[in-house]
Amino acid sequence: MHSLWPLLLLSYTVQLTWCWGDLGHRTVAYLSEKYLNEQGAQLVEDLITPNEDFDISDAAVWADHAEDNPPDLCHVSYQADCKEDGCVISAIENMTHQVLDLSLEKTQQGDALKFLMHFIGDLHQPLHVENKLRGGNDLHVCFDNHCAKTTNLHSVWDTDIPHKLNGLKHKLKHNEEKEPAVRWAEKLFQSQGLRPLQAECSDVKKPLKCPIIWATETNRLNCDFVFKNGVEWLADHDLGGDYYNGAAPIVEVQILKAGIRLAVWLNALAANRASSEEYFQYRHGKMRLQKGL
């Protein structure tokens, strides 16, 4: 059985980097909901059981911490970069197996699904798949004249850029972000229309394949834009100006990709569970008949 708890224990002791803030994760979840087919929507309903107090976006921010050991600049090697303790890519593999394992308790399957929603979002934040300066956490920067010690390159990509994109105040924390996330998801959906999903990777039977592709693609953004001007330039310039103007479209594309890919993954999980469930019920039904029950 693939264990969830070692990952949880690690997350509270050796946490290295944050990923998308609540606004980003909630938007990914709301956007994915628009692309779910009937089976995918039913999977969320069965394992997350959304209600007026806990919706799909709450599920996506439920996993607040995750151990990650991201790679060096502009290169991803699963064998080299994902250590024995695990990383976000191996976490996606682990959680995928758990969602597909119908012998597990429903609560464990549901928790695994919540982690998947979070981790797939993680893979699309460039600095979550980058080890340089601990994913930008050790690079102090300024954003729109805010130069506090807590303002670093990672937090700019996590929170400041998404918040500015949506007209939220600097460092708005622990406030209602559902409504802005709903609006952002709708905007991104409208910009794409009914985007075909067939081209997206969805091999849940080999759950390392797709995350490695996504992580490699995301990591290239660190060379192409995030660190392109160099560390000294980033430290000496306010990133709320020209840098933001270049970064904002990238953030929107990454949130869009994450939402679509999450939906594709959930739809594929649901389809595989359906076929497995039929076999599971058949096998146990046959055993009951053989025992005369």
C-alpha cells in the first residue's frame, strides 16, 4: 500500500518552498470543474462530497504543505532530483495510486484526491520546480515598492502577481479569495472556449510520465523568463513594473494549463476507477456466490 503519512510528516519538518497561494490553487480547481466530464464530476462528488461550506477550491487548498526537492536550473531528472524522501512528482504518483486503489478506505482515497488537486497545481508554478536560491525563497526583492523581509521572488510568483492580476491588495492573506478565484477561472475559460482535451497527457496507469513532462515544461520558464535578467537585476529592480508585465501572462497561462490538466487527470482517474470497480464488484460478487452467501 502506498503510504500517505510519511509525506505529511516530512511536510511539517523540512518544508522548503511554498507554491501557488490560495488564489492560484482555488482558480485551478474552479477552472478544472468546467472541464470535468460526467464521470470526473461524479468522482469529485463521491470522494470530496462538496457542500456549501467546502467546495472543490477548498479541497485544492486543503493540502497546505508538501515536501519538494526541486531540480537545478532548467533541467529535470527524476532519478537525480527526486530523492528517497520523495518530491512533488513522486507524490502525484503516490496519490494517483491511492485514488485508484478501491480497497482503501473512502476517506484515504478522498485525502489522496485533495493532495492531487494541490500537487498538480504546484507543478505549474515555475519556482516550485527550481532549486536555485531555494526556489527564489532566498532572493529578497521588491514588488510595487514593498520591500519587506518576507518579500522574496518565490512569494512574488505565488501571491503578488496573481493578486495584482485580480486587483487584490498587496499581501492579502486569509481573506475571502473564492469570489476572485471564480471570476478568474471564468475569465480564463472564456479566453479558451471549449478547448480540446485530447492533446493533454492523461496516463494515470503510468503516473510518473505526465508529471515529469509538466515539470520539465514549467522548469524551462526559469531560464526563459524568471531568472533571465540575472539574480543581481532581480534584487536591484522593483518587480511590480516591467517584470510584472512580462510575468502576468505567464502566470495566467500556467494557471490555465494546471486547471485543464487537473480536469484531464480527474476524468482519467474516474474512467479507470469505473472499469476497476466493475471488476472489483464482479470478483467479490462471484466469491459470495461460491460461498453460497
